[in-house]
Amino acid sequence: MFGLFIGLGLTLLNRVATDLPVIILGIAGAYAGWLVGVIVFGAVRGSKDQEEQP
């Protein structure tokens, strides 16, 4: 996910003279990757808790 956003930022960098798109989209990609990790971790952890309780 992070690499996708960096690639998009590099594509925009060709059209704009500043590094700002790479920085902004890099931060957005890192946040999106963290968010997906939290959701997946919560789903996996939550499924184990529900199976153990009768």
C-alpha cells in the first residue's frame, strides 16, 4: 500500500516541480497501511475471543 502511494507521488512529481506530492502521498500510504493492519489485527484477535466463549 505504501509503495502504491509513493509511486503515485512520483508520477505527480513529473508534472509538479516540488517534492510535496511524494511526501504527502507517502504519509497517506503509511497511514493507510497502518489502518489496514489495525483492522486485520482486530478481526483476527476478535474471532479468537468469540470462539473461546461458549
